[in-house]
Amino acid sequence: MAGIERIVILTGAGISAESGIDTFRSAGGLWEQHRVEDVATPEGFARNPDLVLGFYDMRREALAKVEPNPAHRALARLEAEFPGELLLVTQNVDDLHERGGSKQVLHMHGELKSALCSSCGVRMPHDGPMLDRPKCPTCAMPSLRPDVVWFGEMPYQMERIYKALAVSDLFVSIGTSGAVYPAAGFVQEARAAGAETLELNLEPSEGSHFFAESRHGPAGELVPQWAEEVLQTRL
Ligand code: BV8
């Protein structure tokens, strides 16, 4: 890890799995319980808003019952102690990175604890249910939706992410299947920038072959070990 100055980290559902949050594609995972088209697309929301609002209410409620795991805490330690630049991008809509101590988290697919008003477009922190159609605090319309990026919608802060990848020395992908774009393409952006690429995942992802190095096992073990390595070679 010598000479590493700028790290971009991408996390997916696998980093929260050991905290007890369902991933999307494992057996019994979120997408097996619901069809993606029904709960994670604007068309599905238009077709059956109650189903979608209830799906996200259930996931938001589940958050209160889980805790960050050693992988989240290791990334918070890295943020605090790594002397170079670190950008943590997550595809996850849970708040476990923040509760694990990370201060700067870029939620490219939005957050369960944020609401978006379909009428006035304002985004705001929101921790309660939406099935009961709470009124937007800005325009008073009962049109709050989960502030998450559905399929066909533009992920947040893509400009900022591509800029960071273009100057990165190291790109690390943690706990993601590499099934969804544009996140699944970040490894190629990093390689084009000449960065080192490392995958930490339970098993090879769909994009494993793009990574210079892949380590397979639970994030709760791999991430603290890797963070320690980075800090040892840097300090
Ligand atoms: C867009 C938020 C354009 C909501 C999510 C054809 C080709 C290429 C692209 C497309 C295409 N057709 C359509 C597209 C675009 C589409 C896409 O990529 N589709 C795929 C299915 C082909 N993408 C989009 O629509 C994106 N938007 O492209 O916009 C655009 C352009 C201009 C103008 C407007 C728009 C938006 C995609 C975002 C969708 N929202 N989530 C919510 O959370 O409910 S997606 C969701 O699934 C996640 O956010 C994540 O991104 C994605 C994948 O999930 P993972 O996090 O990887 O989880 P998964 O279960 O899949 O894998 C878990 C991994 O962890 C596994 O590998 C497992 O082995 C590992 N693991 C398990 N346990 C552990 C572990 N690892 C370590 N330790 C453990 N203990």
C-alpha cells in the first residue's frame, strides 16, 4: 500500500449483512421478497404507492433494531487516522456508516432516513413512516416519497465521484455484487486512472475480473484487517 495518497471506497449491502440487514441478491434477500420492478422503480411507485411506501417503512423501522459492525467501524477509524484523502461512497440507504463513526458518507442511492417531496422537490431528513402520507414541511402537500434512487433514476453526486476516481491511487469495493450501474463501472474508471483496485467481498462479484486483487470472506474480518494494513504502511 506504499505511496497511497487518495483512496475511493465503494460499499454495498454486503458490508451491512453482518449487522442483520438483508442484502438484495442473497437467498431470501430483499429482491426475492419483492420484484424490483414493483418496489424500486418510479413506475412501480406510480402503480402501487402503498406497497412501495410500506416496503421502505419496513426497512426504515428495521434500522432501529440493528447496529454497525466491525467493518463500518474500521472505515470510520481509517477516515480518522489516514493522512491522505478518503472518499467513502455507499450504495446503501442505511445509516450504519454514520452510526459506526464515519463523518463523510456519500449516499449515491439516497437514504432511508431522508424524504423527497414529489411536489416541490425538497429533500429533508425524515425518520418516520410515509405510508400515512405525512405533509411536506415545505409545501404542505402529502407527497413525501423515500429519498432513494430507483432504477432509471440518476444517482446522486456522480460528478464528484468521477472526479475522485480520476485522481485516485486506490479503489476498494466492499460487499457489492457489481450488478448495478453506474456503481459497477467505477472499477473501470479507477483502472483507467491507473489506480490500484481491490475487492473485499464474501465471494467473487460480477466484476471480480476487473480487480487487480480480490479477497473473499466476511467484511467484518476483511475490512478491519485491510484498514490496519493501510495505516501500518502509511504511518
Ligand atoms: C441509472 C436504492 C441512468 C434503492 C438501488 C443494462 C446495462 C447496464 C445498465 C442498465 C441496463 N439496464 C438498466 C440499466 C441501468 C440500471 C442497472 O444497472 N440495472 C442493472 C440491474 C442491469 N441502473 C440504474 O437504473 C441506475 N440509474 O442508470 O440512471 C440515467 C441516466 C440519465 C438520466 C437519468 C437516469 C440507478 C440504480 C440504483 C437503483 N437503486 N438501491 C434501495 O436500496 O431500495 S440498487 C441496489 O442494488 C443497491 O443500491 C446497489 O446499487 C444494488 C446492488 O446491491 P448490492 O449492494 O451489491 O447488494 P447485493 O445483494 O446485490 O450484493 C451483496 C454482495 O455482498 C454480494 O456480492 C455478497 O456476496 C456480498 N456479501 C454478502 N454478505 C457479505 C458480503 N460481503 C462481505 N461480507 C458479508 N458478510
